[in-house]
Amino acid sequence: MSDKIETIVGYNSLEFVANQIVEGFITGLHKSPFHGFSVEFAEHRLYNSGESIKNIDWKLYGRTDKFFVKKYEEETNLRCILVIDNSSSMYFPIIKQPSFSNPNKISFAVYASGVLIQMLSSQRDAFGLSLISDKIDLITEVKSNFSHKKYIFKLLEDLLQPLDKEKNIQTDISPILHQLAEKVHRRSLIIIFTDLLSSQNDEKEIISSLQHLKHCKHEVILFHVNDKSKEIDFEYNNSPYRLIDIETSQEIKLNPQDLRDIYKKSILNKLKTIKDACENIRIDFVDANINQGLEKILLPYIIKRTKMH
């Protein structure tokens, strides 16, 4: 299946690729994550024979001699906002032409978002896109129509362009998530793609911003997009390297083996702290190691999530 997808990617738009993936794997898997919450009346719909009569509007029946059911907000389509970390570090590793089977972090987030949008669109769910770095670079409206989907796919495809090395776009994720929590007024499913690399925030600040999103009644899914071999396991040859911070252009010369154990312990402790906190506040934390491939991360997670709901 991956070879077939790779061929499709080479010749077609992101939207077409996403559609092929959805049709090939997971059509019709999503359900509302808000089932069981208090809801508000939205509209009427015709009663379907065999369903519960508890929501029939008897007053309307008296006026029309037809059975109508009160449709509540939880039955209306899901609102989903895809949040992509657009900082320079998300363009690691630097690849001239990242592809579906050989992605860098940003292209992984783009392809994953494309698949999710195609799923949401097929179910008439509303979706929007936010791009973040050290500020909110973009936040779109949340809609479900055809022209909006075209607009979102165009924005996503723009992210597949090579990194402008003259722009050192840094990450300051914690205050940005706090801002998003305040800006998104209606309860939504917020899906975040980030590498959690930030020069300003420690794990406590990141956890605080995630708690803010939950406090505002949003459901949150956090995809930790990473190149595990290089960024976590620090797998480099036993020789001197000149490492360059992709967000600040700062340089350091070292032999990675001298610091591997200390570095790995530090990064794993940070990630465990965030992951444990997410579990405690009921946020799904998904380890998105780009070396595994999209179909081995996103699609099994969606299937698992569907069974849970």
C-alpha cells in the first residue's frame, strides 16, 4: 500500500492523496467525542421509524401532524481545529523533496492533517487550521463547505515548500496555546502537531497551557512529531559534528557520543512528564515518530479512538 501511495504522491495534489488514503483505510470511523455532555437545542429533523420517541416534539406534531425530533448540539457535526507548529525546527530533517514515505516533521503534520480533513469533510464536520510559532501565525474560520476545504488544502500545500533558511522562526508554544484557548469560544476537538521543542518553555508551562485548553471544555489530541533516531536517541556516528540550531542559527562543535546518555535521559524525562500529565487530564498523547510512517501512526490511532467512542 505504501508503494501505491508514494506513486500517487508524486503526481497529484495533497487533497487527492489524502482522499486515496482515506478511501483505502478508514472511511467512516469517526464519532462525536462530546457524547453525553449537556447540550443545547439546534434544530428539528424528521423522525426515523424505530428510534427512541423521547425527543419527539409533540407540540410541533400537534401543529403539523408529522413526527419531528429535536436535534441537539451534540448531534450536529463536530468542530475540529488542526494546530500545526510552523517553527523552523519542524522542517527537520532538511530534505530537498520530502515525501509521504520519506517525510520531515512538517510534511508529516501536513499529510496527517490532510487525511483528517478528508475524513471530517466526508462526514460534513467543520474544520479549521491554525499555524503557530512564537505567535499565532494563522487561524482560519471553522467551516465544512467545499470552498473552505480547498482553501485549507492550499494552506497545507504551502507548508511543503522548502524552509527559508533566512528565517529563524522560533517556538514559544505555551503562551500560544493559552491564546488559542481564549480565542476558540465554542467547544471543539483541537488536534496539535508539534515537536515540543521550545527555547522558552519547560514542561510545566506546556502542561499548564494544555490544562487551559481542557478547562475551556475542548477535547485535545497532542501529536508529538519527532525524528526519534536523531532527536531522542541522538544516534550519530562517533566523530566530531558541528550542530546548528535551526531556529536560532547558534552553533556548537561536539562529539555526540560524549553527551548521548545525558541528553537522552533529559529528553525522555521531559517527554514522560508531559505524557503523564496528558494522561491525568485526559489528553491523548500520540508519539509520532516520522521514521515509522503515517499509516503506522495516524490510522491505527484513529481505529483505536473509534473503538473507544
